[in-house]
Amino acid sequence: MNENTGPGGRMKNKIKVFRAMNDLTQEDLARDVGVTRQTILAIEKGKYDPSLELAFRISSRFGVHIEEIFTYEEILADEKGSGDNP
Amino acid sequence: MKQHTYFLLLGFIALIEVGIFIWSVEHLEPLVMTGAVIIGVLAAWIIRQLVDEVVADERTHLITEKASLRTLQVLGVILFSYALGGAVISLRGEVFGPFSYQVARFAFILMFIVFLMIIVYVIFLSWYERKYGAGGEDEE
């Protein structure tokens, strides 16, 4: 599972898991949803949060609801100050 | 068209541009060079539309947007400060280090370019604010 930090929370996704379940390469998924392979890689690594449209396209490709792949978690104030960010 | 064909054609256009540049220098034809650059950019844009594979997506657009904004900010400050320094030399009408009075006059052209850049930026800003729904009345 991957994660990405935002101002008040972090996005997580299970694209890698769903790719493995569907026996898809990053290249295959990228072609199916109309983006570059680097974008899929960046999303999986949590370096880039996809747009809502792309998130829907990805979940649609796997035939599941968007929240099954993408989740958002709030970061608590004390967790924020625990040295997660420099 | 494949992506590598696109890059090959881009290289070919670049070679033609270099050739035209050399010819323009030899024959002192600045307008030919200026026109060739515009046509070259247009040709590159048209060829790009013919590529079947995904060349740019939302992530590349985001990267380009951020890089463009930073470039505009950094270059804007550098050019404007340089132009102001040149204007000081130009208005005093003396030689300052390697800068002559004539060279410093270029500062005014540079300043005009910076202001033009700001105007173009504001126009685009306004355009995109309208496009993405900023402004208008609150429905409450």
C-alpha cells in the first residue's frame, strides 16, 4: 500500500495490489486509462495524487468502487508534529 | 505515429532550423530566421498531434505548469533587476565597468519585455480564472 502526504491528510492506494490481482503491468494499465507509465509509477509510489477523473478511470478499469482503491486518511495534530515531515 | 518517430522528426526540424540560421547569418536575413522559428514550432505542434501514444498526461501538465510558473517568477525578478540596473547607467549617460551607455539602453527594451510578460501573464490568469469558474456571484 502506498501513501502520500497532503496538508491535512494522506492519500493511499492499492493500485499495485489490484494490478497483481488482474495480472496487469504498469504499461498495460497506463495504456488502458490513457496516461504514461511514469504516472502510474508515481501514483503507486505515492508521489502523485491522481485527479478525480483519473482515479475513477483506474477504479473503473478494475471494476470496483473508487474507495476500494483510493482512501484518504486524516493526520491527527499530534501525529503531524511527530517528525513525519522535515 | 510512434513516439520515437515524433522525436526523429523533431531532430530533423532542429537540423533544418540550424541550416536556416547559418544561411540567415550569411545573407543577413533576420526575418527569414524569425519566420523559420515560428513555422518550425507550428510544424512540431502539428506532428505532435499525430502521435498515437500518450506523450503528455495530467501529471506532465502539472509538472510543466509548476516549472513554468517558477521559471516566470525567477526570470521575471532577474530580468527586471538587471533592467533597472541598466536603466540607472543609461539615465546617467556614463560608462560603468564593461557596460557602455549604448549597451545600457538595451535595459529599456528589456524592461518593456518584462512588462509585456506581466501583461501576458495577467491576461492568461484572467482567462483561466474564467475558464475554471472563479469569480461570479455567490448563490447563497
